[in-house]
Amino acid sequence: MGSSAGAGSGEFHVYRAIRKRTMQREEYLTKEKHKSEVQKDFEKRAAENKEKEDAKTAKKRAKRQRLKANKKKPKIEKVESSEEDLEEEIEETREIKEEKTTAEVSANTEEKSRDSKENEDDKTATEISNNKEETSNEIDINTKNANSSSIS
């Protein structure tokens, strides 16, 4: 490379040093961005795993408590079972089933609300970007109109 337009031979070294610093800065920023993305992904997966584990633990805890309650109940002799005893057993099983369905419904509603919040955040982000594009297009049109009117 030769010098041109009054640039001395010493200017090239200055240019090269500036360019090197710029490239190092860009590389550092890229690495930091990558690190932050990896960290966010890790935290997201960890939160999901924790929620799954908590749900599983709650289910097992409910089962243990049910079994413990069943052990405390006096055993009913099958020979002398009357209609009242059968009705009581049926009612108890209904209560247990209702507890299960209530827990399942609450888990499903929590999951749906979490999903809806994520969808709302995504919609808002897209709306903001669309608004930015519209305003930039309006500005471009206004500047073109101003330029064309000043030329005439």
C-alpha cells in the first residue's frame, strides 16, 4: 500500500492500531452477548425444571398423605358391609377424585396464564417494531415530499 493525498507513511500505523482496537471491541461485545444468551437459556431451563420437580413433588406428597389417611381408617369387614358403608366409601372416593381434578385444573390454569403472558409480551414487541417501521416510512415520505416541493 502506498501513501496517497498527503498521507504520510506514519499514518498507516495509526490507522492499523485504531482498526485493531475496534476489532477487539467488536469481538468482546459479541462474546459478551453470546455469554448473556447462554446464561438466559440456562436460567430459563432451570426454572422450567424446578417447576416440573415441584409439581411432581406435590403429586407424590398428596399420594403419601392419602395413603397415610387410609392407613388410619379402620378396616371395614367385607362380610358385614351395609348400604351405608358402601355409600360412605363412594362419597370418599368422589372427594378424592375432586381433590385430584382441582389440583389438575389449578396446574393447567397456571400454565395457561404463563403462556398467555408470554404471548402478550411477544405481541407487544411486534407491535412496537411495526410502529417504528410505520413512523420511519412516514418520515421518509415527508422528506421526499419536502424535497420534491423545494425542487419545483
